[in-house]
Amino acid sequence: MPADFDTIVNLAKKRGFVFQSSEIYGGLRSAYDYGPLGVELLRNVKDQWWRFMVQMRDDVVGIDSAILQSPEVWFASGHVDSFSDPLVECKECNARHRLDKLADTNTCPTCGKRGTFTEPKEFNLMFKTHMGPVETEENQIWLRPETAQGIFINFANVQRTARMKLPFGIAQIGKSFRNEITPGQFVFRTREFEQMEMEYFCHPNDAADKFQEWIETRQAWYLDLGMTADNLRLREHEAEELAHYAAGTYDVEYLFPWGWDELEGIANRTDFDLKAHIERSGEDLTYFDQETNERFVPFVIEPAGGATRTTFAFLIDAYTEEEVNSESRVVLKLDPRLSPVKVAVLPLSKKPDLVETTKRVADSIRGRWQIEVDITQSIGRRYRRQDEIGTPFCVTVDFDSLDDNQVTVRDRDTMAQDRIPIENLETYLADRLPR
Ligand code: GAP
């Protein structure tokens, strides 16, 4: 049963996960700011992706390429000609819609009138800007609409300097920009967002196997981080929905409150991009296999996910309402690796010696985890707040702590409490908080 959309959005706003961009000026549609908890959750999602995709593998290295690239990149990649969505405008109410996303292509969902659409026109999604002080056509550039091209244009640089042998991957996390016709569903579809992409280069004969491998590997990542298996599925693209560069694509989809929708695409991009850059740049982006004496253009398998969108999905998936002792509580059952705050340290009361010990305990573990100290309100309310933001452990300093140097550790999910000597606290938590 998917969580209610408004409930999640309200929690995200109320607790400081996500704010509307430029809120004090009435808000800028389809751009969002991540607050103190949101930035931690987003960083944890990206860190887990990097750990899984780069750190834990010896066949993948990372890169951080510029958002601004030569316009030639986008001519070569086909984005100037083909990165567009079909746009229609309602002649009655002037609302603009993406034709391929309309349930009924003859009825305007804004005003309900039939047969009022203009002829569809292809609308290019790339944001234009100018480089330098003169706004001429030669100075026009685009903000990148995907991080992938920054990888393709550095294929030879990375392969040579990191001495990589096929098959190998280059991973990147970073911002991308698309002038979406219909942004919406909170941070699901925005005009500025973050992607987590990896281009896996291989011999053309290996592409089919590697495609299958990455489809399985990527699903395993979501499941390992605790996403509900019933809320995940794989969907193969129909021929007509394939991107201009793809020979085949599977989407990992999540059951969002509005239905199944895309989390990540895993595509077989063949040798499309490297060939296109070889042709336009005149540079040699082929690979020479010294064992077989063969020179060829590698094929590419691309798992491409959205960091901001995935963060939203983890938030939705973790949201739980449950009854405890005939009272309802809201808990974000996030995997502890994703939780924004790992440990809350709470004095039982505001008495100065309790607060002082609380700060000392917090400081002793602060270097290792994201810690929050909260001294306001009743202890029950403070536990509830930590449950609501997904904090796996609350450490309570009480009056006995001053004498016996022990604290109580409360588990978010079971609510079981353990009494632990302060000197053993770090080890106790380390055993229960995986990296
Ligand atoms: N390099 C391939 C590529 O960019 P894509 O399917 O267009 O493929 C990959 O994008 C992922 O980026 C999507 O699965 C989604 O998670 C994320 N994404 C794409 N457009 C987005 C948007 N407007 N807002 C938020 N995330 C977006």
C-alpha cells in the first residue's frame, strides 16, 4: 500500500528535508532546496551509490566532469536534434502539455475541453545560456541534460591515465538540467536535478551479458538498502519509447503514490556515443586489446539513476504509521546507512549537569556519525521526533548516568532499550551501524 503523497510532502517540508526554491519570493516552480535533514539523506544515497558502484569494485573508476561543455558535445551526441518531447498547447486555456504523457490525447486535462490542442511540436529540453559577456549565437552553450556525455568525452583520458582494461566503467554523480514541459510530483520531476550514472565499456560481443548483469546488479542495490521488493519492478521499453541512442532499455520502476514510475534506466547504448564523438571530434576513441591484437569501438551499458528522485523514493518507502500501546506513531524505517541522523543524544531533563554530560557523550561519538543533541520538550516527544526523521538510535542521559556512567540506548524499530557503559557506547553503536 503506497504512502499518501501529501503526507510525505508535508513531512518533508515540516521536518526540513526539502524546501521550495526561492520560497520567500513566492517559489520557483520545479526547483527545490534540500534542508538540514534532506541534504544528509541525499548525501547518504549518493555515498551508498558511490560505495557500491566504485569503491567496492575494481573495474569502475569515478569522474567529475564540468556541467558546461563545448556545444560540439551536444551536436555529436544527438541532443540538439533529438532530445525533445512533443508539446501541445490548448487553444482554449493556453495550458501546455507533453503529448506522450496525456491519458487522452484529445482532451485538455486543465480545462477539460476536447479537440483544442495545437499541432504537436518537438520541444528541445536543453537549457540555453551564453558563455562570456557577449550574447551571440557563437557564444551559446547548453547546461548538460545528462552527466553521461562528460564520461564519453573523457573515455580516452580515463582509460589511459587509470590504465583500465575492458570491461570497465566510469561513474559520475552530478547535476543535470532539463527544461521539462510538465515538471511535478514534488522532487520526482524537476528542471534541476542530480543524476548517478555509470558507463560500462565492453567488447561488443559481451554487451548482451553485461546488460543482463547490470539489470540484476542495480535491482540488488535498492533491495540491499531496504526498499520493499513489492514496490520495485522491471519494465522493458517499447521500441517507440527508446531514447535516440539506445538499442534496448529496462527501467527499474517504483510504486509511487501515483502509480508505477521510473527510478532508473539501464540502457544498451551500443557504440553510438563513442562513434559519434570520434566522427565529430576526429579524435581516436577506439580501444586496442593487446591480447587479441584487436582495435574496436567499445559498446556501453549504462545504469542511469536520479539521486534526487531515488532519495524521494527511499523517503516514501520508509514512511510507516503504526500503533504502539494504543497510540499511533510515525517512523521512517530508513536503512541506518541512509538515515540523516544516526544517533540522537538526549538528556532526560534540562538540568545543567545532565546537559553537560549529554554534550560530552555526543562529542565522544561526533567524529564518527551525524549526531543530534536535543534538549527541548518531554523525552517522549523527542523520541517521536527522532522516529519521524528515521534516527536509528536515541541515547538518553538520565540522573543515574551521573553516578554509574551508563546511558540508555533505544532502538528506533523495536523500541527496546539497552543500558550501556558510556565507555562502550561507540563500540555498541559501531556494531549496529553498518557503513
Ligand atoms: N544518461 C541517460 C539518461 O539521462 P534518463 O532516463 O533520461 O537517462 C536517468 O535519466 C535518470 O535520471 C532517470 O531514471 C531519473 O531517475 C533521473 N531523471 C531524469 N529526468 C529527471 C527530472 N526531470 N527530475 C528528476 N530526475 C530525473
